[in-house]
Amino acid sequence: MAMAELGLKASYSKTHHRHLSLLSARCFPTKQRCAFGGLNNAHYYPTISSSLAPNQVQAQSVQSQEEVNSKHDDCFGVFCLTYDFKAEEETSSGKKLIKVAVSGAAGMISNHLLFKLASGEVFGPNQPIALKLLGSEKSFQALEGVAMELEDSLFPLLREVSIGIDPYEVFQDVEWALLIGARPRGPGMERADLLDINGKIFAEQGKALNAVASRNVKVIVVGNPCNTNALICLKNAPNIPGKNFHALTRLDENRAKCQLALKAGVFYDKVSNMTIWGNHSTTQVPDFLNARIDGLPVKDVIKDHRWLEEEFTEKVQKRGGVLIEKWGRSSAASTAVSIVDAIRSLTTPTPQGHWFSSAVYTNGNPYGIAEDIVFSMPCRSKGNGDYELVKDVVIDDYLRQRIIKTEDELLAEKRCVAHLIGEGSAICDLPGDTMLPGEM
Ligand SMILES: NC(=O)C1=CN([C@@H]2O[C@H](COP(=O)(O)OP(=O)(O)OC[C@H]3O[C@@H](n4cnc5c(N)ncnc54)[C@H](OP(=O)(O)O)[C@@H]3O)[C@@H](O)[C@H]2O)C=CC1
Ligand SMILES: O=C([O-])CC(=O)C(=O)O
């Protein structure tokens, strides 16, 4: 996309020293640094300024590498070159820069997701974006590499990349927080240990969001066990509406649609209204009762009901594990795609009669599911970032029985993290077969 199409306002400024010191305060303390992506290269500057009408051009800053290096000892390489845009003037569409935080930014899922976010595929082709990447001391160099690759991609919409290890800095004013970073379960590690280790990460990140993020930040928790991590996160962020927190079950929805399409011999865009109920674990319930193929109930199209009840359900529940066996690592690309789907489902109106799955906070749900947990359910959105639950779904005995099993599992996980959600001491009595989709 050409700069002129975006109506970028760019130019030199006498005030750039003041502006830079503001940046220093925000981006350079401890291990946080800033990169301005895509358009920040000095050699782009003449093109930018000459392509704009004089009244569009305002003074800002471009600096030589030497100039910046002499001012900031902790700045290095491409991150020292700055090309600053006034946030409120960034595109002719008048869209304000959207600030998106991504944790686990040096991990595999992020390696796919960040480039989709930066390209405009997620928030739209006229939406400038700032990416705020959260990593750890250990991954800091890798984060620098990620930021450099983002720069080298020259994405016109990517205006700012910052990297850091302190969530209180990285989450400042963010409107979306995509929480991917979490410790994987290692050999011999009990699920209770995983809940505790990862739970502590999400408790801290919840507190940080509560302190510094936009009051209407939308949070999508991906790091496993994602439902309970999301519960911990929201409980530690009392000033942010519980409704703003999601745990990702969109990958499970997509996997289920794919299996139904395969069995019915149709392309997968014919499969709709696919609810995943419950936990992102092997107790999840892919709901073929309410799903549709080409607008018809699935059971009218797929007559092999035994397959639906037994094979289909298990295939979806264990898809992650089968993939790990083949690939030697867990789904990364398709998870990134499903995060994009999840965001787009919240930012574009859901077509009439359709819905999507997301694990959300149960607080007055119409299905009789226990309150105060994060449970995957059917949702619709007007496209404003918010959602409502779908009321007209049927729950038969088969479905109810399975919903109760996944609900029991989530209630047990909740008891196991009581110490992290302000509910006293933890009592960990997890059902023996509790497993992530990636565990077999
Ligand atoms: N909900 C879903 O549908 C799915 C969820 N997942 C989950 O997503 C998460 C990320 O997967 P993926 O990107 O493939 O994993 P990676 O291992 O590639 O990256 C995860 C990142 O998590 C961070 N991390 C690891 N250990 C710790 C720790 N002890 N404390 C804090 N952060 C840690 C690391 O970042 P750093 O060192 O920078 O902190 C690492 O870069 C996993 O929990 C996985 O189980 C995966 C697929 C589907
Ligand atoms: O268990 C894992 O880490 C992978 C996972 O969630 C999935 O593939 O659905």
C-alpha cells in the first residue's frame, strides 16, 4: 500500500529532542526498547514527504544512527532509527493507532501471528497498528530478532514495535492483549504444577493489565491451560470487565468444522454454527447437534450417528496430540490463524443466524452452566469487540452429560488455583484423565 494512500503525515521537527525523551521514558527503561517499523527507514523519507500535499506535512523527526547512538547507550541497530508520526494524524481514514500486546512473542505461535497483525489482515487495511511484544530475560535476544524481521517486512500499517519483559510497561494503554506465553508441560510435570506455574504468570499479567491497560482492553488467553489461566487473569484485573476476557477455543471450532466437512464431502465453508462447549482440553464438547452443514442439521446430512458420537468427538478432542506426534511440536500456524479468526469475529458483525465459539466468563449464562468459570460457549458479536451468548441452542441428554464432565473439570481446576484468585487455599483434586489437547 502506498504511503500516499494512507495519507501519512510525516516531516521534520524542531521538537524531536523532546519527543525522543518521551520515547525514552516509555520504551527504554530496563530491557524495553522501541522500533518503528516499515516506514522508519531514512531512505523512505523523501518519498513520503514529496507524495503529500504541503498542508498534510508537519514537522517530526528523522535521525542518523550516529546521532541516536550518542544519546542512548542502550539503543542499538535498527531500533535507534526513529521516524515519528503524530498518533492522531496517522491515516486519511482518521483511524487512531491501535495498540496490541502479544506475550510469548518469541514463541512459535507468535512467529505466525505477528506478521498477520502487522499486515492489516486482522484489524483491516486502513488500521495503523503498534505491536508491544512481551518476552522474558531468556528470550530477549530472540525478541530483538522478531522486531528486526517485522521491520524488514516494511509493513505500511506497522508504526511502532516495542519489546520488553515487564508487563507493566508493555501493557501500557493496550486495547488488545493476546496472551500466548506460557510454560509447556515438561516430562513428569503434574498438571497441578503446570496450573500453579502458569497461573502465577497470568495472575501477574492480570494485575498489570488492571493497572495500565485501556479500561476496555480485550484479552485473549492462548497459553495453556487457557480457560483457567483466563479466569486467573480476570480475577486479578477487577477494574476490567470480566466480559472482556476470552480463552481461545477457536482452533477447536475450526478443527471440528474441518472434520465434519471431510465426512460430509463438502468444502468446509459449508459448515457453520459449530459450538465447542467447555474446556480447551480433551473433555471439550464439539456440538454436532446444533451445528449445520449447508444450513441443514448435521445429523440430516451425516447419517452415521455412531461416527458423530464417538469418532468425531474424539478426533477433535485429540487433534492437537496427533499433530504433535506428526510434527514434533504443537500447532502454531493454525493456532495463529484461529486467533485471527477469534479477533475478527469480535470486530466484524456475525452474519444473521450464525455464531462462533469462545471460552468466556460465565456470569448469567442461559445454559445452566456453573457461574464464575471460563467456559466455551456459542457467541455472536455486533462487531464492536463485545459479544452476546446465543440463546436458541438445543441441549439434549448426550450433550448435557458431556457438558457436565467438562464443567466438573473446570471447577476442579478452579479449586486448584484458589490461591491465585483470592479464594483461600488450593485443593487440587483434578480428574485423572485431565489433559490438554496436545497430551495423549
Ligand atoms: N488455546 C489453544 O488453542 C492453543 C494453545 N497453545 C498454547 O500456547 C502456548 C504457546 O505455544 P507456542 O507459541 O507454540 O510455544 P513456544 O514454546 O514456542 O513459546 C511459548 C513462549 O512462552 C514463554 N514461556 C515459556 N516458559 C515460560 C515460563 N516459565 N514463564 C513465562 N513464559 C514462558 C516463552 O517466552 P518467553 O521466554 O519470552 O517468556 C516462549 O517463547 C502454550 O501454552 C501452548 O500450550 C498452543 C496451541 C493451541
Ligand atoms: O496442548 C498443547 O499445547 C497444544 C494445544 O493446546 C492444541 O493443539 O490444541
